[in-house]
Amino acid sequence: MIFITAKFLVRPADADRWPEISRDFTAATRSEPGCMWFEWSRSLENPAEYVLVEAFRDQDAGVAHVTSAHFREAQKTLPPHLAATPKIVSQTVDQDGWSELGEMAVN
């Protein structure tokens, strides 16, 4: 799978509204057949920063995502709300979902 983590520094004036601003893009991405997950979290240290954790089944699913109409639309509609270019880590991993963190097993 392709595992991606991205950090979005949102303009402070738009930070509280980011879930609404990104809602259509998020919903469309989650409905892609190759999307395994697409989850936003807000930073505890910086309320203007959102972290996106996403995964796609394989390279074909990743290509389908970045060439989709909703991705092209997001390239136009999301940047005006950002304070900086998002940062990203993207890796292909030999895994097909989440594993348990055994060091913190809950009995």
C-alpha cells in the first residue's frame, strides 16, 4: 500500500473551519475504490496545523487519486486557505492495513 502523512498549515483565520473547507475533497477521496483511509487530525501544539494520514491500496489507486477531478478541484480551492505549502511523507509499504502496537497491548 501507499502510506502518506501530510501536514497542512492552515491560515489562522480558516483553521477552525478547515474540516468544513476540506469536506468535499475528503468525502470524494474516501469514496475512491482504492482509498483505504483518509483521516484528518488537528495538532495539539499548533491549532492551525492539520495532519492527514492516508493510504491507497497500490500505485494504481494512488495515480487514480492524484488524477481525479476532485483532486484537481482541491488544488484550486484548498491553497487559498493555507499559510504554507503542505509537507508530505509518502512511502510504499509491504502491508495491507494497520497492525497492532504490541508494546502497548491492552488486555
